[in-house]
Amino acid sequence: MMRPSFAAGHGRRRSAARGASLIEVLVALLILSFGMLAMAGLHAAAFRYGKMSQFRGVATQLATEMADRMRANVDGAMAGNYVHEEAYDSGASAVTVPACANPAECTPAEIAEVDLAQMLNTVRLALPGGGLYVERDAAQPNAYNVWVLWLDPEAHGNDEQDDSASLSGLCPEGAGVSSPRPQCMPVRVVL
């Protein structure tokens, strides 16, 4: 029995494009790559904003503690003993806490001096480049403005950072803030 011969191009036909072409695969990989990069960027931003939120929470707690100390020593606060208007220095060393052996026998000024030194040390330990700036309101003598300052480690040395979620614009003029710009958490304390 003889098999029929098929001339070229006749008889069996090749099936139309099965599978994906190389260009389609490359386009899909490119889109997938952009998606993965976007996910990595979102993850990094979420981590950074979470860290900034943590620092803001710590700064709020420290400012509240300073307010509580001033309210506990109203005589010292009304005398202006809690004023700390020194220029901000992110590399400042620890402050020596004055001795006040028996708080019951200390004057309000001595208690304020101890409170301020302890708070400066606490802020420096709790926040990167932590600092404290306290000024008395000239128009309202029973009110203080307290700023807790710190450096954002992610933006350290970057003067062109995005200030949309930043607190760097809230720093007091007298703090002598320049570069790197710290974050500042302002709190108003009325005795």
C-alpha cells in the first residue's frame, strides 16, 4: 500500500501560535519587575513612617513629663527656673545632675534645676540627637513653650528632605537650628 504524498504547504497545517512569544514574556517580566520595585518602595516608606511615628510618640511622652514636673513645682516654674534657651546641639553630652539630697529641704529653684538636668539627659538618651528647648511666654507668665528636638536618622544630612510629614518647620527660632534640621515637637504648658 502506498502512502499518499503531500506537497509542501498542503495537507497538515501548523496550529496557530500556541504558547507565548518571547516579547510577551519579556513585557510580562518588565511589568512584574516594576511591581516588585513599587512594593519594596512602599515597604521602605512604611518602615520609615513607622519609625517617625515612634519618635513622635516618645517626644510627646517626654514633653508631657516635663509639663508634669513644672506643674509639680509651680513656685519654681513661676520664678522662671525651668527656662532652657540654649542653642540646639545634636551631639551634646550628658548634663551633670545637681545634688539635692533631700527633696523636702530643697528650694523650688534647686528642684527645677534637678528636673531640667534629668529631663535633658532623658531626652538625649531616648531620642537620636535629642534636645530640649524651654521658653517662658512673655505675654502670659504662667505659660511655657516646650520643644523636644531630635534628628531623623533616615534624613540625617539631607537638607532637601520632604517636609510634608516633617516637624522640622516647628522648631523655635532661638534654638539656632541649621543643618541637619531636627524634628521639633512643640507643647504649650499652662500652669
